[in-house]
Amino acid sequence: MGQPRVRGAAIVYRLYDVGYEIHLERAIDLLAASAPERVRPVRGEAQAIQIPNPPITVILGTESHDIDGLEVEAELSARIFDFGVVSLRMRIPTPAEIGWREFSVFGQAVNAATASLPAFEQHLARLVDRIAGAIERYSIAPVTEDYIVYRIDHLAGEGGEQLTSEALRDVDVVPLLLNETRPLSADARRELLPHRFSYYADDLAILTWDNALILEPSSSDADVQYMLEFANAQLLELRFYDALLDAQLPRMYDRIEVARLGTGALLRRRYAPILGDLQRLVADSTELIERAENSLKVTDDVYLARIYASALEIFRARAWRTGVDRKLAIIRDTYSMLNGEAQAARAEVLELAIVLLIVADIIIAMIVG
């Protein structure tokens, strides 16, 4: 049997945390010249997907890039989330209808060519400069998230007949999704490619940790990509706060040690600055993570919901959240300990003051008497 022929694109995502919050209504005003949109999933089943504050989608333009010696025109766009994440997307279409093996080579070439591409940082700098007035506590985090979606709009046989998703077997997608040139065993394929979804006979979604293959004959239907992008944005927030708390814990211990050894520690509120900072850190982390996780809710077990849940499972979002919660618990326990220690110290000072007053009263009475 001949290889399928495909027409589609590789869509490269790079996500950044740029601040504590992005006020989307203000951002829309600032981006008015670029005709920003508030996009939601369009399928009928998307009624089971609740998005209280839909992100903004804005077109950034086109630019040429060299992909394995071939000059291609890439389309750039961005999606802006209210919880402080900006997702930049670079869509690189296939040069024409090509065979499946050529599409796999094309996808691998895009992955290699865009891995360290400076264009993302350049477009991010221009975009955040335009929406700076809508960003609260602006700061670009060092943590980023990368993902690639290989999108197929047309899958046909050598004679031009349309093929169903069953034409793409796991053995066929291994070179593209897993970057493996040697044939994998059936057990390895089942273990590495367990997340395969199909709703109609002509659509398909296969998810992995850092890429996905989407077959969707309707070019206007990007709902699966929308769900994957949302999951990546939420993952970025978890990773960002996990790294932030990792950095804050040793600093917290150092500050506590300095406060305990400081001169006149019992005569001043030695832990007040630390307690205030810990309280703000816990409040900010908890609020933003809750906002990110609640930005998309699923009310029914539909096709898109299963893809979204599987993406979070692959990204190990629950494990990241558990790690963040554990670090927040350590900070809360430390806050309680320091607060109790500070109260005990104040009680000791008060008791000492009372004793001194009693002694002073006795001495004064003896002198007067």
C-alpha cells in the first residue's frame, strides 16, 4: 500500500509568563489596530467547556524562515491569557501536498529550526511593549513552555481519495512524534503513544509530552489546538510558581537566621518583614494558580474534555500542583512557627517589664518609707 499524502502545517508554540495579571479589556483597546478577537471553541459540544474570561487572539504578521534549506512563509500570532501568560504561535505550512514520510521529515526540520529561534523573543518584546499598560506587575519569567502541533487538513491516498484516520497507524507517526528512526516494538508504541482520540472517521488527535498530531479536515476547526494551548498555559503557571517557591525557601531560611541573630532581637518585631513577605507570597501564589486552573472548566465528558484532561495528565499537572501545594504548606507552617515565636518573645518581654515594674515599686516604697 502506498503512503498517504497530506497537506497541513507545523504550528510551533512558545509560552511566556509576563506578569501577575493581564487586564484583557484594556489589552483589547491597546491592540485595537490589530483587530484582536476573544475566541472560544466552536463545536456544538463546546457548550460543556466554560471559559469565564476568554483569551485574546491577535495576528502579528508573517516572516520568512529557512526550513531545511527551503524558504517558507510563517504566520505569527499570539494568544493572551488573563492569568499573565502570552502564547506565541508560528504556523509553518507544508510547501504543497506531500507524502507522509516527507511530512515527517518536514516536521522534524521545523522542530530543529525553531528550537532556539530568536524571533519569538523579538515578537514578545514588541507585543508586551504594546500591552504594557494592561499588565500588572510586569516581569518576564525565565521559565517558558514549548509545544508543537502537526496539523493535517487533508489526508488522501495516492489516487486522491480521502482517507480515514485509521490510515495513520502508530507505527507511521513514530518518526514524527517520537523522533525515532528505528522501528519500535508494539509494546513500546502502546506505552509511548497511549493518548489517541478520534470522534469522527476523518479526525484524529494523538498527544505526547512535547507535541501532538491533529487531523481535522475542517480548516476553521482549531478547537483541539485551543484546548492543548490552554493546558500548556496552565502548566506554565504551575512550573513558574514551583520554581519561584523553590528559590524563595532557602532565602526564607537565611532571613530567619539573620533575624534571630540580630542585635536586640527581643526588643523589636524581628520577624515582621518576613511574616509580611510570606503572607503575600502565599496569597499571590494561591490566587493566581486558582485563577489559572479555574480559567477553563469542563462540565461534561465530551471529546474536547477528554483531550484536555489527557493533556493535563501527560503534562503531569497534578504532580506539579502537588509540589506547589507542598511548598506552600512549608511556608504556611513556617509562618505559624515564626508568628508563635514572635508572640512568645513579646510575652517574655511583657513579663519582664511587669517584674521590673514590681521591683521598681518595691524599691520606691522602701526609699519613701
